[in-house]
Amino acid sequence: MKHAALALVRLLLPAALALACAPKPTGHATIARCVDGQVRVMEVPLDQVDSVEDYEACGDAACVPKGQACPAAPPAPPAPPTAEGFGAVRRCVDGRVRESMVPLSEVAEAREEYVACGPNTCVPRGQTCPPPVDFDAPDRRCSNDSECVGVYSLYVREGACCQTCTEIAAASEWAARADSQCAAMGDEGCPLKKCVALEPVACVAGACVVRKAASVTAPVG
């Protein structure tokens, strides 16, 4: 038995010595490693190639060590709207029809129903349009001075609303409606005017008047 063991050692010893004394591979190899979550390409000695760690590729040069799960990708940012992604919407704003552009996804919500009262005037749906303002018959009714306002008289010329330099006193509510109606008609073709400053107005005997005229027409006693 002892002789058999010695014979086996003598048989294997030369092979072991040859393997131990064999020259190691020289040179370098290009490998990829996962470093701080990023795939890095580097060169290592050939005798270290077998020790290179394995990893999971997560896309766009990202990675995690082998056995770990890649993190969930962040949601993609919304695409910016393009010119084709907008629609025109008309709304009734302060009694005037206004048109604006909104994203197509908001058109249904942004569209507001209204009643057209004139070329560019309107009221919300369900309301009644006020009667047209008669520029030649201003409403002068009042109960105090704060209800009166001085304005330049208006007239219609070939469908446009034009202004004179003649001051009249009117109820502020009538004046606001007249101004809105005039603005909707436009002033194309109207002569340019350079008027003097408006005089103060007052409420005298239930009617709005220009104050300098009021001093003459005011009742005595």
C-alpha cells in the first residue's frame, strides 16, 4: 500500500511542478465594469480578467451589481404643445366677445356659451341683451352727483361710432353702455378730434347736467 502511494506521488508531481512553473499570461484586456451605477470601460491585466464582476445593464450606460434590480425609469416629461395643438375659443368677457388660443385638450372646458348682442358685444347664456343705446337720447336721470358722468357726445357715421367735442352729462350706467356699444362698432373713417378737458357734472333736480350750465339752470330757493 505504501509503495502504491509513493508511485502515485511520483506520477503526479511532475505535472504539478509544470503547472506551477508555467508562465502567466501577459498583456491587457478591455472589459466593462459597473462603477457607481455607470458602465465603465477599462483595461485590466489578462490575469485579472476572470475576477471581473458581472452586472445588470439598466440602459443608457446605467447598471447595478448582478442580482440587484434596476431602478424604475422616471416618467418622461410631457411633450411641449405645438402650434397644431391649439384651438381658437371665443368667450364673453365684460360684455365683449374675446378670442384666445388654448391647447386642444382644454377647448371643451374653455368654450363658454354666450348670447351675441352685436358684432362684438355679448351677454352670458341665459341673460337678455340690453336694448341698443340711442346716442341721441342720453339717459340723464339721477338722484345724486355720483350717478352722473361727463362724456363727449357720439354719433354714427357709415356704421362706425364717432365722437364729437361737445360735452354732455349722462347717467353713468348709460354712459358705460354707450361706450361699450361704440367700441364694438369701431371708429374707422371717423375724423380725428382734439377736445378740451371735460367740465364737472352734477345732479340737479333729478337730471345730470354740466356743472357750469347747472349754475344757470339750477332752481332758485
